Amino acid sequence: MAANIKSGFSLPPPSISLSSSSTTKSAARTQLPRVSFKILLLLTAAFWLFVTLTDVLYGYTMQINADKEFKVVLFVVWYEGALQHLLLFPILFVCFAASLRTGWAPLKRVLVQFLLGGMFAALSYYAQELAETLLWGVLMPRQAGALWIASFVTFFMTYSFGVLLVTAFAYYQRFRDAEVRNSTLEQGWANARLAALRMQLSPHTLFNLLHTIRGHINKEPQVARAMVVQLADLLRRLLSASQREFASLPEELTFVRLYLELQQQRFAERLTIVLPAVENHSDLWVPSLILQPLVENAVVHGLAGHEATVLVRVEVQIDDDSVILRVVNTIAKACTAGPAAIGLNNVRERLDVQFGEEASFTAGPSGSEEWTAEITIPALRELPARPSFVNLSGS
């Protein structure tokens, strides 16, 4: 490494150094990579300790060989070299800090970087003289010009390598912080997107349910009052579910049951519902309100186009690592698939945001008189603190 030499020649070895870079205009100075004072101090100290140890050991080893071969003192004693490096440390720290604040663009800043390195390297020889004076009280005879050049070259190489290390660390820290910020922004954007999708569902659901109750106010007021009570319970659950990313499977099925029971009172002789046991699988979590647009579409789609009884069946199939939610309804024989409803599009988009390729959704005829909407999602047996999967592509 950068060994200190007393005679007229030197063996300049490689060394280490740091700095940072970035923009040029005052408006773009915020783009310069930054390192906190404490981190820069620790980084500089660790680097300079490594340089000091390698220089001292290098000089000590070379002096042993010189004693054997020439019987002369060519290299400074180890404590003199250590003191020289100690005197240079605050200068090195100031140069590193200035280098980070300066950056490398435009080209004139590169010249400033070279001036910083040259200043540090030029002072290295005088630090050696100061260390020698402090230890011995006098300066030993020497070829000052040759020693200054050797010291300048050696410490300039050391400083340059150190600047590269500091710059690399600063850019790594900047990249890491940017990744954290981007992740936070993406998560916030995904949460806002999901909340917007749920809000699209709520008014649509409320309008249809109020329309159902309205049809019973004059003809069957007692039934209408009972439906209002049911609707209040449904809205309470709707409000709670709309504020959460996930709900337990029993909670989701309870909401579906309340909704279908309200619709069944409106179409008492035309609508039959079949639901799985609500109390089962309480340890499974599903996206909140994910089934509601499917059962609503099943009722509307099933009753359209014919007067026969419509069967709406909700099925749950659980495997080791996946959950399949299926809503099946009977349809008229001549019924054809129309454009995708808003509710179905919302379901597809929510699954894409929350699970990406881990989830799938299909909806279409499953026979001449049946329509099936099927959701496949990963089995979540613990309540996630946030969506486990986020896909912002929107594809």
C-alpha cells in the first residue's frame, strides 16, 4: 500500500479512496447522492484504518528486507507512518465530504474533484515531515523533491480509490432509498385503487337493494320493514367490509347470505339459493366483498329473459394452497353472453391488483342452462397486514 519512504526512491503501491457525483445545475443539486455525517465519518474511518494498517505493514516488511540486503533504513518506522496517517485523516474526511457535495457533472466539476485529490496528496508529504518533527524534534536528511513526488503519487492513488468507494456507497444508498420510496408509493397507489374499486360497488349495490324494498312498501309494508332491518345489517357489514382489504370466509359468506335473502324476498317464488356452511373455514381470508358482485350478477343475469325458477348456488372448494369460490346460476336456454358487467370487471381488476398471476377469474356459460363465475386465489390462513401481492400493470 502507500508506504512512506525515507531515501530517494519509493515503491508506490495501490490504495483506496471515495467520493460522490451527480448533477450540475442548482435546481438539480438535490439529485446529488447524500451520505449522513455519521455514516461518512464511519466509512472514512474504516477505509483509512485499512489504508494505515496496510501501509504500516508494507513499510515494516520492506524495511526488514532492506536491513537484510542493504543494512540501511529506507522506510519510516511504523509509529511515524501511523502518526502521519492520523494527521491526514481530518483532511481526508473534509475532502470526501466536499467531493460528495461537488458531484461530477458538468465537466468542470471533474476538475474540482482532481483538485481535491491533488490537495490531499500534496499535503501527505508535509504530514510526514510534521509527524517526524513531533516524534524526533528534527527532520532527517532527505531528497525532498523525490520524496514529495513519490508521496504525492502514492496518496493520490489512495485518495482516488477511496473516492470511488464513497461514491459507490452514496449511489447505493440513494438507490436503496429510492426503492423504499417507490415501494411505499406503489403500495399506497394499490390501496387507493382497491378502495376506489370497492366504492364503485357500494352505491351500485345500495341502489338495487333500495329498489327491491321500494316494491314492497305499498303492497307488503311489514315485509318492507323487515327488509329495512335486513338492509341496515347489510349496510353495516358493507361499510365495515369496504374499509378492509380482507375478510374471513365466514364473514364474506354471511354478507352474501344477507344480500341473497333480501333478493329472495323480492322474487320469493322465482329465486332459490344454496349456500355452503358459514361457520366452516374461519381461518381462511378472502378479499372483502369479492363475492357480492358475482351473486348480484347471478340474480340479475339469471332472472333475465325467462319466468322460470332461478337457482343461485355458491360453492367453496379448498385445496392445500388455493381457494376456489364459485357462483353458479341457472339461465334461460336462449340467453347469450353480453358485454362484461361493471361488477365482473371490478372483480377481475381487484384480483389482478391484489394477487397478480397468483389468482384467476372466469365467467361464462358452463352448460346450456347454467352460468358459472369462478375465482381462484391463494389460500391465506393468516390475516395479511397488507395485500400479499401487488400488480400495478393493470393488465
